[in-house]
Amino acid sequence: MKKVVLAYSGGLDTSIIISWLKETYGYEVIAMAADLGQGEELAPLQEKAIKSGASKLYIEDLREEFLSEFIFPTLKAGAIYEGNYLLGTSFARPLIARRLVEIAEQEGAVAVAHGATGKGNDQVRFELSVKALNPDLEIIAPWRIWNLKSREDCFDYAEARGISVPGTKERSYSMDRNLWHLSHEGVDLEDPWNEPKRDIYMLGVAPEDAPDQATYLELGFEQGIPASLNGKKIAPVALLETLNEMGGKNGIGIVDMVENRLVGMKSRGVYETPGGTILYMAHQALEHLTLDRLTLHYKEQIALKYAEMVYDGVWYSPLREALDAFVNVTQRNVTGTVRVKLYKGNCTSVGVKSPFSLYNEEFVTFGEEGVYDQKDAGGFINLFGLPLKVRALMEKEAGLRK
């Protein structure tokens, strides 16, 4: 019997896909669930996958790899998609796909499968990663093949076969959770005029429900990588879990946005990224202290391209590796501490210091100093503005100006 390895979450789609793969192809189905920090969601998966028809289930703890190889490089790049989305689902997919390929090779499988729909971005992210890592593997995408047309059809399919699935027809948000974030799509959120219900949030509270007292913390970075919290060294997973808790309590990191999907349509999503929002803000504050103007401004351009590539699923590409090389050079001096204030959905830097700070109080003071001759600014302005002056003179002589 040929084997297929399924990227399995235990959600509605992948729960019925096990049965569908067996019925449609006659393959032995091996399920693989990536532990990216979903917490209690993983507990029932072993029994559930076997009952759904899988021959075995791999539960792979990929949290450390997720942080060190995917999240931190993206954080250092400052990559944010369309100004708001911190890419929580996007950079998880190439990691899941990598482990999927490794298990397929280990098991001698001929194919891999995923539960991404034919309307979304995840199908692209999974499949581009598989093609880059093992182009000989067949890729099965049930949503592009079967005759099920909606989540309601999926519930009916599961009920007919006695498959236990989460959610109900009436409240079946499409959600993706990992150590970095939690996303919500579908149901009432499909209308962008509808405000998200307050009970939708699972990683924290709405800003108006946050405490009236601000929370302060200090984040330490070493070459762009978060390394300490409140003066104490802390492992990456523990750091993000702690920041998620602190940020969630203060209503930090809730984003409600309409984004442009790669496949051409707009979609509305509500994202919870409490710890990630804190890290991005603090990292940016430290960069503003330690990077020179030319480097900082050029890096901002790189961040846009980096975010687009992560969103589009081309993680395993020479360009992404080349951008990482540039980013890593910029991070050599991004070392220091940022004091952060959390208050009712707001995350702000209220203090920053670094041994590599380019801020020099002697030069910028409004008080008396002896290191800067203000007369020099006149010559600088004359030369910097010379093209404007020459153009204005030409227009005047040509009669283009009154």
C-alpha cells in the first residue's frame, strides 16, 4: 500500500481528509502534527488521528526551530506584511512543510497532503516549500479536488462517517494558532463592517478590558535577537510565552485588517500577536538608536520585500538567503535594552540604551556645547539645495515663473 503523509492539525479539514484520502486513493495515511506552541490543542490528537483512520501520528516539537530559524530572522528583518500582519501563519508553513518532507522520505511515502483551501495562501506556501525540498513528491490538495464546497459540507461529511470535529456549523471560525499568534477568519468576520465579538479573543483581552495600571518590562537584545527579560537571561520559548501572557493581559497585539492575498482576492482576518508585537516594537526602537540613517532607511525597503516573500511562500529561495545575509550585517550592533510600557492595547518604548548607541548628547543638546559649529550648516544647505536653486533660476529666465 502506498503511503501519504498529511499535515495534520486536528481541525475540521484535516480530520476528514484522512478518511477522504483513504477512500479516494487507497493510500495508507500517516499524519504529522507540528507542535509550534498550540498548547492544549495537541493533547487529543493522537487518539483522534487514529480514530479518523490514520495508521500513525507524528507529533513533532518544532518550537525552538520555529523561533530561531523562522521567527527571529523575520523579526531582525523588520518584515511586516502590508503594515500590520506579523506573518504568524506565513512563516510557520515552510517549517511544517520541511518536516513533512523529512517524514515522507523516512517513511518511503509517495505523496504529501495538506488541508489548505484553493482560495488561500497556505496552499502556495506548503507546495512551494515541498517543491523546493523534494520535487519528486506528489502533492495532494483535497480542497482543489473533492466535491465538498463549504465548511458546512465538511461538517456533514464528518457526521456521516462518525468523525469527531471541533466547532459547529454556526460558529466555525477558521483559526490558526502557534507560539507567535492566533488568527481568526470566516463566519461574521467575512463582512468587514462587522466589529469582532469581544469573546473571540483567546490569547488576551480587548484593550478596553485591560487593567487601568500600566505594565513595564525590559527587553534585552544581542545582535538583534531577544535574549533577556527584566535583566535575566531567558530561553526563546519561555520568553515568548511570558510576553504573550503579559501582552495578552494588556490587550496588546490585536490587529483587524483586510489584506491582499497572493491568489488575487482580499480577505479579512483578526490576529492576536501579543508577544510578537512587543518584540517588533522593542527591536525597532533599538535599531533607531544603533543604525545609521543610510542603513536604516535601506533596511526599511528590504523589510517590505522580505515580508512579501514570506507571505508568498518563497522562504526556500536564494533571494531570501541573500536578504538574510544583508540583515545579519545590520544587526551586528543591535545590542542593548529597551524599556517597554504596556497599557490598554498600546505598546510603547519609554527608554532605550546600548553600548553601540549612535545618539550623542553632546551634538544634539540645546544647551551650550563645543563640538558642533552651527555656521557649517549654511554651506551644507547651499550645496544640498543647489539643484532646487538652479531649476528655479532656469524657470525664471524661461518665463515659466511670474
